[in-house]
Amino acid sequence: LTWDQALYAGKPASAASLKDMMSDHGNHYGYGWSVDVVDGRRLWSHGGGINGFHTFIGRYPDQKLTVIVLSNIAQAPVEKIASQLVHLNFSEPLTPKAKAGEVAHAGAEAALRRVIGEIAAGKLDYTKMTPALADIIRTHEAEVVQLFKGFGQIQSVTFLGRGENDIDLFAVKFEHAATRWTISLDAEGRIQQLRFNP
């Protein structure tokens, strides 16, 4: 936490360097950090895992809130745990619901179900994604496919509403895991944004 607090004071990186590092340079990614807006709050985050460990750090700079989850279980839902801790911190419900009359964009749920099936089978069809997203997913494919092995079959897919930039939010329940997904399609129906929190 000393490092985290030092960032607010312009150490070890200057304010200008920090701003550049945490700016979206494409696909919601800065220099080593995911850069996003979640539930109306700016979020800078990074996750990782290797050899049985799974970690996540989420920084909410406007609220000066940092959440760190460390697990020695590779399949632990660290991003979901972090998200729930944030909701608890702000006295918010843990599972958001769609606004009355709000529906997912045409084709979003079908595309989500298709790509989840492809991940589970270990055979992703990158032609159904934009080239930029395909490049990102290729670098994480083995890790994600491995993670999915313990999830089991899909039990339900629930539309939660639309988030920042009108992106669709879904809760997907598996036999052994509950996840949250964001997805958006381009004008040609290809997936252009895709993220999930295990």
C-alpha cells in the first residue's frame, strides 16, 4: 500500500507519466494496466496468475480506493471478489439489475454464448472478432481456456444492463462458477470488446 499511496503523491512516477500510463491507448489498455469506467467510476486494474496463484489489483483514483485480492487458488474469482468488495465499500447491491425496458443489443447474447462455447472447447474463431480484439485474446488464450476447464456447463445467462459507452453487461452462471461479462459488437456483428470477471 505504500507504493499505491506514493503514486498519488507523484512518486515513483511523475503526474505526467502516471497520466500517460493510465490513459487508454486502445482496447481499454494503458501501459500495463486495464483502463476502464465501471459503475460510473474510473478503474485502473491489473490481474495475473501463475503456478497456482491468481491476483488482482483495482485502483479507483477518484475515490482514492485500492482493492487488492491475492489467492493461492488458480481458479479463485479474484476480480469478482474485488468488485464485490468495492460494492460493499460504497453500500451498493452486489448484483446490479437492468433498468426497466432496457435490453441487450441485437446479437450480443448469441455472440456471448458462442464465444463461451468456443473458449470451453479450446477452439476460438477469431474471424468473429475485430483484428484488435483477436490479437489481445490470442495472447491470453491458453490461460483463459485453462481457467474455463473448472467452470462446467452454462446454467444461465442474465442481461444486467448497459454500462459505460453503451456496452452490454451479462451475468453468466456455470455449474461451478459465477461470472460477469461485458461485450459489444461492431457494425458487422464482430465482437469488438469482450471482458469477463471470474
